[in-house]
Amino acid sequence: MRIALVSLYTLHTRDTFVTRRLARLAGLLAERDHEVHVLCGRWWDGSHPTFEQDGITYRAVDGDFSSRLFVSKLPFALRRTGPDVVHVPNSPVGHARAAKAACRLLRVPVVVDWWADQVGESDAEYRKLLKGANAIVVPSETVKTAVRKHGGTDSDIRKIPPSIDFSLVESVEPDDRIDYVYSRRLDADANVETFLLALAELRTRQWQAAVIGDGPALEDAKRTAKDLRIHEQVAFVGNLPEAERVATFKGAQVFAQTASHEPFATELLWALACGCVGISEYQHDSAAHELIERKSRLPNTRGSLVSTPQELAEAIIAAESMAHQTVNSNYSVYDHEPVVDQYLECYEAVIDDYGLF
């Protein structure tokens, strides 16, 4: 199958949740021997129009990272690529709508990967994008609800979560230096302060905690830990490679999820697969609760929902009485292989449906 992924920015030029998700998907599809083309801005040296890396063909739609030029040149790049199916993020919405319009002319089905609504993009623009898209992929029920509000229908929406490398979960040795852990990009939505306030309630107890991640909120978090007099017990370790994060999760007893905005709580997913007790602060704009609330969580998942730092502290104390675990085998359903199968089933379905008209 020849699959075109459309994104002006890739992980080579901008590190975001969306570019990481697309990079992971492109790599997994290429490993399955599918012909993967990424239509993007030119991030490589030289003026040659394509660049091959790790079995993926990157095609430069525009070399200047101009949104206007990208939109105007995208139809020609898609025609040269000749894909069987086109996969495009919902944002920037102008890019997604340009891809959809081009696909209509080329008679190629388009799958819109809806991670989250973006500030500055209107309901009207999203409604136009949804009209005529062959399928909408969302990571969670929370995002599915948002898409329905824009006019999406259940028949067009497929829930496909992010995937994890479950073989890594099984093989990595635990690092038992940390008892409680938080892991996420430290941006305006991180809300790591709730975790730190809960730890401050426990300052007289013996424990060690880690905050994994980097970002603009890091220095404020460090100051908060110092003001709360827990800085000697909380390590801010920055970004860690996947294997090191997994080792930390497997050694820890508790993973705290407090971010205010989370289309899918990927780090919480990793931690639950590593046997952690997951404690999530309920947030209106976060899908984290979907992994640990009793009506939807997998067997042997241990965790709870809380509303305040005090409740989080109480839940941490309660978790201490539970047996330590390092692997929850039920989470193998989130392994790369079954999740990629879901994408391929989606692509095959829209290709087959398109052939009927």
C-alpha cells in the first residue's frame, strides 16, 4: 500500500505530540513494507525534492516552511506521489482542508487524524474539514466527543490509541530508586504543581520522587518544590530515553497524572503497562481517566481518580500497601503491532469504500 502522510513539520523540525505520533506511525508502516511518503517542508540539506531515511520517502512540498506555499503546492505533490490513501492531521486546519480538496480531485480517500482542537481554529473551519473526509481517527473517547460537537458522526470516527513497545516493558530491568513519578512535557498544561503539593503533604515520610520531562514550566516547578521544602526528595531529571523511562516506571509504585489537557495520556499508559498504580486528577479536558476508571480500565489495572492535592496524597499512601508489580500483560493490546493493524484496517476500509463510487 502506498500511504502519504501530510505534515508541513516533521519531528526533524518541530517536536510536538502530533509530529511524534506521525513519526512513530510512519516508521511502523515502513517496517511492514508499506510504501510510506511524508509530504512536508524540506528539512534536509540541498535542493533535491525527496530524501530517503529508514525506509520512508520524504517529499518536499515547500522549502521555506511557508504555510501559504505549502497549501498551494500540496495538490501537485500529492499527484506526483500517487498514493492509495492520504493521512493528514486535523491541524493546521488549512493544510488538512487543502489535502482533502486535492484528494477529491485525485479521487483518493483521506483519513483525518484528529489529535486535538487548536487555539485560533474555529468550529466552522472544523465542520468544513469533517464534511467529506473518508474517516476520522481519534485517540480517545474525549476527543471523539469533541469531534462529534463539530459535526462528526460515529460511523466516520475510529478510535485508535497511541501504541507502546510492550517488548520493552517486558525486557527492561526496573530502576528502583524512585517511589513516585510524573512524566510529561512541562508546558502550560502540565500542572505538575498538583503533584508537588500532594508530595508536600507527605514530606515527613520517606520517599523519593522524579519529574521526567522538560519545557517552559520546568523552572517554575523547581521553585515550587523548593518553596514546599521537598526539593531534596524530588529529582527533576529532564527528558529521558524511552528505555530509561520504562525502567523508572517499573521501579516506581505510583504514577501521577495531573495535566489539564491530554487527548491521550500516553505516559500514563506506559506506566500502567509497567505495573504502576496510576493516580489521575480529573480534568475536564483530559482523557487520562479513560485508562483508570473502573468502567473502562483493563484487568489488573490499579488506580484511582482524585480531585485535589490532598486526595492525591491520600491515594499515594493507600497505594503503598499494594504489592509492587513491574508488568501488566493485559496492556499488550496497546503494543505497536495490534495498533498498526487498526490503522491498516482503516486504510483498507476507506480504499474499498471509495472504489464503490
